[in-house]
Amino acid sequence: MDHNPSGRRPHYHRGRRGTDRRGSDRRTPQSAEQGARPSADQVDVDQIMREIRNRISQRHGIELSTQQIQDLAARRLEAILEPRNINPTLLEQLRKGAAAPPDPLPPGTDTADSFADDAIYAGSPVVRFFRRLFNPLLKLLFNPSAVVGALQAQGRLNRAAATRAAELERRQTEWNALHYQIVQRLVTEVSRASIEMQALSQRVEALAGRVDFNDHRVRALESAPPPARSPRPQEPAPAAPPAPASTAQPEAANTATSSAPAVDAPRRRRRRRRGRRGSIAGTDASPTAVPANAAVPEDTADLDEGDEEGVEELPAGESAAEPVIDSILANREPAAESNVLPAPSMPEPVALPSPGPAPEPSPVDADPERTPVASAGESTPAAPAQSSDPNTPGR
Amino acid sequence: MKFAFVTARYGADITAGPDHACRVLAEQVSSRHDVDVLTTCARNPQTWKNEYSEGTDRVRGALVRRFAVSQARDEHAFGQFSARVLAGPRSRADELEWLRRAGPWSAGLIDFIRRQHKSYDVLVFFSLCSPVTVAAATLAPERTIVFPYLQLQPALRFDVGAEILSAVRGVGLISGTERHLLRSYMRVTPQHDEVVGIGIDPSPEQSYPRHQQDPADVVVDDDAMSAGGEDDVPASYLEGRGVPFRRRHRLYGPFALYSGRVEPNNGCEEMLDYFDTFAASDGDTSLALMGVKMMKVPDEPYIRLAGVLPERQRMIACEAADVTIAPSADDLVAQPLLESLAVGTPVLASACNSAAVEHCRRSNGGLYYSNRGEFVEALRLLMTNSRLRSRLGENGRNYIRQNFRWDAVLGRFDRLVSKARAR
């Protein structure tokens, strides 16, 4: 049974973005044949990671390879260690110690260094015989067992001390290797950081140059003579429909109406968006305000790259560009605003023929989604323009 | 054969570490052999408090015998003792005392092994840093296998660990990086060793419930609709897996998935921080966090919390994701990573986890990152290049199919056991 004969999206799918964006290649069920044969075009993860690291390095302005940085760091390390003041063999030992694993502990020497009880009687057989013979006499004079015990204790202490010394030496070797590695890595990182710093300082200089250039450009634009503006009505005439051009209308109206048919449908849609985004006034602009900005100069369009498109696409029936330009200039230099863009003189509204009743609101105005409330992420450049431009319709 | 698996903790809620590896291995081995799991009543490795009830229970085919922990861990005293032992010269007694204080010390468990070890054919110990392993692994070394779960930590320098690994008959490894530590760092050449790992069985081709196969549930592409393709409803779309997860969590755009406990120890803080940088440049990608939330997660529109899901659902989530992120730095088992590779989803792993990096390099199924820049670049590459994703995914599937299916893992385990039992 077909639950969806029309093929349209059900209501609970509204707002969904569609199917899986990964495509169908990954979604095909796996088969045994696929698993058995190796993939035709292999990827190398190490190669990909190298490329990623290279890309990061290039973006940071580092064009040296890792090996080059390590060579540079090795030279710096030698400069830090000052080979003239340090024994070169010591440096070599440190390098070897860092590279080689630590030596294991020497085996115990219990039997070799042990002190036997009859060791004090050792000697040639004749001497040993006489020593044995006079041993009772010797024991009358002093106690040799205590001497033997003391010597044995001393031997044990010596062995423990040797073990401890070996352990300490091993540990010291490990510590030396560790310190050497730490210093080496620190120097490498310092070298890397200094290279990055140089690259960043060059980038800062480049950006500062661009800022200066932009400042000069803004100053040049500010010092330029204000563009000639045609007058436009102070109050829109809501009752006037967009009438066709007539010979009785002023020249401005002729200009506006003659340019209106040249605009195609997509342009009109963009105009509406632009007008909604540009200013609140755009939504309130009545068709009767058409002649007002018909003479907006095209040369102001290169004021800012971001607004170039909007200014070039200035609609014939909206006045959104003026607040945009005003807002930019107001942000640049609010004090000089009156000199830069003087408020145009307010002519009397053009007397348009009013053939019929007031027109219905346009779909743009009627659409609740197109209410002139900017979303949170949307820039609202019209806000300062409203305060600076008293001609903004709607005020 | 009768096996005794000895581990410090045992439970379904333990999803990482040697205890997790023990559980999944014991459950699989119990289908072929008689398996007793000898463990403690502890659940939390920080306190080692007795939280499970003492006694015997059968869990998924394995007979679990729990013994009470004799001595809870005093964190302060252990810290002081640890600083003294690890920093200065130490004796064997110091090392044993350190391990005993690190816990869990269970006199009953050790006594049971001492009395009953002859009734088992093979004793399998997990974690070298467990006092139970140190105390009982040498009781019958000719029938003992140790899974040491080696990580680069100060306790790895203890001589007692090297002695045990040299004495026992076999050493099982979870990851290939352990072998490097074993031979290069500890300088131990075991009698027999084998990289066993854990197995992953990708979920079989499944048909979703009837109501989800309803044609009315088909999500139609906007472009297809606008192109007048009312008949172009992709017929194979429902065959693709991962759809329920996307639908349930309203993830209709590209998204990356993290699977595991959401806690700082698993590298989640770093991952969220890095992803925030990525999301600043690519606001279309979401990050789904699947697991218990143990830390504060920033309230960002691109973060989705998927909660705790059973294993089957986890696999479906991995299938649905474009990329799986594995930020954990010390998880040798790396089960989320393996699960993701098994279903053909490429992985972005932390380079601090040598086991994860090894999986990525051997499989050519994922990338890894060691800093923010690499994370952002690698994730951007993976999210934008579907061809690369599909290749990595295929490589990952092949890698898991060849190395980490349960039959392969159990084959390696059996080989290790047979080597250990050979006279």
C-alpha cells in the first residue's frame, strides 16, 4: 500500500535537509567479495598526515621542514652549550646517553669479595702451619673472631656501597639523558617558535600596510565631493500606485520608470532581500518613492567591497543604499558626516496621478517572515543610518 | 579446559581498561571452555570500595566469583608513599608495598587462588599493576598467562613486574605497542607472547522494524524534489544503516561521533575545545556525544547528546556518523575505534594513544591529531572529502575483518594457550 502517492514530503519531514549526504557509495551493503579483494586505490594515512602538517606549516608561514628545524636547533644548542668551555667528550657522552638505553645493573659480587673466617691465617703452607700452631697463643693476646667479623661487615658494606653507587650512576646517566633530551627539545621548540614569530611579524607588517592603504582610500573618498543626489519626497505617497511614465511627470520619475522594466525577476527578488536587510525603511518604501533615488551615483558603489553588490544593484524603487552608505560613513567618522553626505534638500512630493484606491501591500510586506526584523546573526547596518538620515522613510 | 580469569573489577558497566578486555574475552572463551572469573567486589578504581555483593554468580556463561577488598585505598597516604617510592631509590619490598596500597588488595581472593589454583588448567591474569597479579601469578607460572596491559607509567620501572613477566609461561597483549614497551623499555623477553586484542563483530545486515520501512518515512532530498524527481525516491536508502540514529536524534547533516564516557580523563575537554574551533569555520557539522555525561558540556547548537545506548545501537550510531572521534589518550583496548572501523566509518584519533595510532596506521582507516591545528585540518579533510572517507572506511572494514573478528582473536588466544601449555 502506498502511503505517499503524491510523493511529496510529509509534514513531519518539514525542515529536514534531505538524505544522507555521504552518498550511496558507503551505504551499499558489504559483500564477501569486497572484503576479500584489496582496495584498488590505496590511501596512505602517514602521507595524509604529512600533507596536513605541511599545510599547517605553510599556513603559518613556515617553509622549513622538520629536519631543517632540527638542524637549526642543533646549531643553537651548540651555541648555548659553548663547546669552548665544555669538554667535547662530555657532550658526546650526553648525546650517546640520550640515544642509548641505560646500562643494566652489574651482577652481584658476593663470592668474589667475601671474607672467609680463616682468611687471616692465609699464606704459604709452612706459614699457615705455624699460624695454626700459635693460634691459641694469639687468642690469648686478642680475639681474632672480632677482627674477622669486622672485616666481613666491612666487606658487606663495601658491596652495598658499590651496588648503590652503580644504581646512582645508572640513574644519573638516565637523568643526564633526560635533561639532554629536554634541553634539545626545548631548543627545537624555541627555534620553531622564533621562526613562527618571524613569519607572524611579517604578516602583521603586511596587514598593517593593508590597513594604511584602506585608511588612505577612506580619506580619499571622504575628501571627494559629495555625489549629486536627486531630490526625493519626504513623505511617501501611499495612495499612489506605480503608474506608467507620463509626460507630465518630472524627469526623475521618467528615469525611474524607464529603468524599472529592465529589471528582471531574480533581480527584483534580490532587491527585496536587500531592502529588508538594509533598512527598515526598505519595507515601508512605497512605490511612489521610486524617483527619489533614481539618481544614486554608481561611483559610490566602490566604497566598500562588502557593499559593492548592494550598491550596484540599487533598486529603482528602494532607498536602501543610502542608509548603508551613511552607516558606513557614520561608523568611519561620525563627526564629519554632515560634511560628507549632506542631507539632501526635501522637495515637495511629486504629484503623481492617483488613478485608483490605495494599492494592496506588496507580498514582501505582507509576508510575515519578511518582517523587517533582522535575525540574530544578521548585520543591521541600517540602524545608525536611521538616526543620521532624516529622510529615511518611516521615521 | 578450565580457565580462571583473574581481574580486579568485573562488570558490564566497566567499558575500558584491562577489566573490560577481561570481560569480553571471558564471555567469548566461556562459549568453548569452562571459565571462572575471579575478581573483587570493587567497582571504582579510585576508592576500591566493595560495591558488588560478595559470592558467586553466572554472567553470560562465565562463573564470576567475587571476593571482598580487604583494604580500601587511602588516597592521601598513597600519594605520599607513591611520591617517596617513585622518586627515590626503592627496594623490592617498597615496590610490593606500593602495589598493595595501589589496590585492590583482596586477601580472600589471593587465598582462594593459592588453595584452588590446581583445579584450573590455565590461569589468566589481567593488569600487571594489580597486587593480585603480583601475589598470585607466580603460584603456578607454568600454567599462567598474564595480560599486562602495559602503559608508559612509573610503575613500569618496577623490577617485580619484569620478574613476573619473565617467569610466567605466556604473555598476552592487547595492542602491538605493548610489545614495544615490553622489549625495549622493560627489557623482558617472555617465554611466549602474542598480540591477542579483543574482537569486534559488526552487526549483521539487519532489517529494521516494519514501521520504519514504511515508504512514507522516506526522507526525500530537496534537490530531488525540486528537479521534479517525484519518482526518484532512493530505493536503497532504507537499506543504508544508521538511519534510525539520525532520525531519532534529528541529525540530518554531517556529524562526527564520540562514543564513550564524556569525561575529562577521556580527552573530551580537549576534543570539545578543538571542535569548537572547527565549528567556528564549519558551522554545518554537528558533534554527537554518546555515553554517560560526567562533565559539563558547553551548550552549543552543534553538540548533541545521544545518551547511553546498547551495543547494537552503538554500532548503528557509528554507521550513521561521518567520522568517529577517539580522543582518549590511554585506552589500549580502543573498542570505540575498532567498532567504528568495523562498520566502515573513518576515525580521528588522538596521537597520544599509541594503540589508536597503530590501528590507524596499520589499517589506513583513520587519521590522528596531536594538536588543535591537526584536529581541525584532519576533521575538515574527512568531512569534506567523501571519496577519502569511503576509502578509509573500506580499509577499516578490511582491517577488522582480517584481524579483529572474534574467531581470529580466539584463534590467537588459543595459540597462546597451547604454547603456554606445551611441555
